[in-house]
Amino acid sequence: MTDQVLHRVAGYETRFNALFEEYFDTLDVRLDAPSFSRFTQECLALVRDLALRGGKRMRVVLLHEAARLVSEEPAEGLDAAALSIELLQTHGLIHDDLIDDSPTRRGGPSTYYAYRGRFPRHPQAALGLTVLAGDLALALSLQVLLDAKAPLAVRQAMVETQARSASDTFMGQIVDLERDFGTAPDEDVLHTVADYKSARYSVLAPMKLGLLAAGEQPALFEQELRGYARLVGICGQMRDDYLDLFGDAAVMGKPTGGDLRDGKHSYTVSALLSAVSGAERAVVEAALGDRSCTPETVTVVREIAESSGAAARLRADMRRHAEQAGALAARWRPRWRDDAVEFFELLPLWSVDRAK
């Protein structure tokens, strides 16, 4: 990425964080919540807290850069689309942490564990309120599009895009859980899970929303956009799975080895199991699904992954898919603005290099 592009990306993040904070500051006025309800206010506070702990806001970046494919002029509806994307992401994080029984997220307590601390003697209430907090974030993500300052046809198309991406993501979560039952999944299964669970709402939906806001018809380029999003989504899931074992816990805001402890057949775990045998495989299999697996054992598994070549293979696979995505984006030049196309061409490899 050039300095100019990185400066633009940083600007999106800074501007959106201010927009997101303003949105939550005025949410009470727009919600018809019962005045006596303390639980509703606590729920909104927890949703706000998690949402504003956001990272690089790459979905927001994709949204704005997709609009720039068509025009540099500000497009109506982009702010609402950005809010919708991050509210849907907040919904996903709340439910993910409940599904995974994860105590931390983005350097703080997960919503589920915050409720568990609030209601130590009422575990069902903690569970139920967590589910409802995620549901509220999902509803808000659609409502903000209905209220967008954009033509009716654009608002309707945006809502349809987000609703479809949400349902695809839910199916991705289902098959993600299914993946870890029975035999180890093959590469096609892993890629399909990544596509449904991640690519469709993290890459495809932001790009389609950005194009819609800029006056383009993304349906005309559906297959191209889907192909690019799938490749970037696979890279992103590989990166997440890789960092789960090899990342810095302080940077990620959660401990490493989570997929191993949860018995998940992630890209990293699958690559590792296919590369080892004998005593090394026994170590990995003993750690897989062991919720009490120690950091020392995670370190041993990490060393096995490096020495067996599994880590190098995963890095190579990430790079191969990133190069394919970049090559696909390069074909957009005759149709869309060159400097915006360059962003999508460079993004996949930049993301993979950051993973290292």
C-alpha cells in the first residue's frame, strides 16, 4: 500500500469512529425504550462498549473504496451503510463469543462474560440477555439503512444486500459448527465455510453497498465481485486461523490457541494434522478440544507447526489466494477508476503480509 492509500484508510477509520460514537450518543432519542427499563439501558451500553472497541474498520474502508471505483464525489447513504456494516459486525461478535464461550474480545470482556459477571446466580438470564443484545445490534443495522439519506430504491437495495449477507453469515456459522463433527474437513469445506461465514458479509456486502451508494448496479458484476470476495475471505479466514496460533495475544485482545482448545478444524489445525504423524500428531490430537490446554502446550504445538512445515504451507496458501484476488481486481481497470482499482488489487497481499 502506498502512503497516500494508507493515509486515506486512516482517515476513514478516524471519521467513522466519530460517526459511530455520535450514533450511539443519539440512539436513546430514536429508540422507543420503556422508561423504567434498566436492563435495556445496560444492554445498549454493552452493545455500545463493544462496538466502539473496534479495530481497523476494514469493512468501512472497503465500502468507501468501492464507492471510489465509480466516483470521488461523496455519495449519499455511505454513512448509513458504514453504520450498518459495523452494527452487523457487532451482532456477529456478540453471538460468536457466546457460541465460543469466549471471555474476552478486543481487549475487554465479551458481552456474554459481562452479563455472566452481572448475573452470577442467573446463568440463563445472562445467556438470554446476550442473545438479545446481539439481536438488537442486528435490528439496528437494518433500521439505520431504512433511515438513510438516499433515494428509496437505493435504500431498498441496501437493505436487501445486508439482509442477504446476514442470512448467509448465519448459514456460515451453522456449517462452521458442523465442520467440527465427524471426519476432518477437506479444503473445499474449509473454503465454503470461509465464504459464507466471512467473505459474504465482510467483503462482498461492503463492496456492493459502496457501489449502490455511488449509483452503480453491482448485480451487473455479481460473479466478478463474488469471486474476488471469496478469495479475499479465504485469505482473511486463513489469516485469522493463523494468528489464533501464531499471533500476539496482547495485540489480538484474546489468548492464542483458542481454536485448538475448542477442537476447531480451522485452516491451521487442518494443515497441522495433515503434516504430522507419530508422537507429534499425538501431541496435537491430545491438545485438540482440551479446554484446559496450557499456554506451554500451545507453544509446543506452535513449534511443531513450524518444524513440520505446516505454518509455511499455510503462509504460502494465503499468498497464493491473495495473488489470485489481486489479479482478478486488476481486470476491473477498463470499467472503473484506476486508483480505486489499485486499492483492491493491493489489498489482499497487504493483508497477508500483515499476517506475518
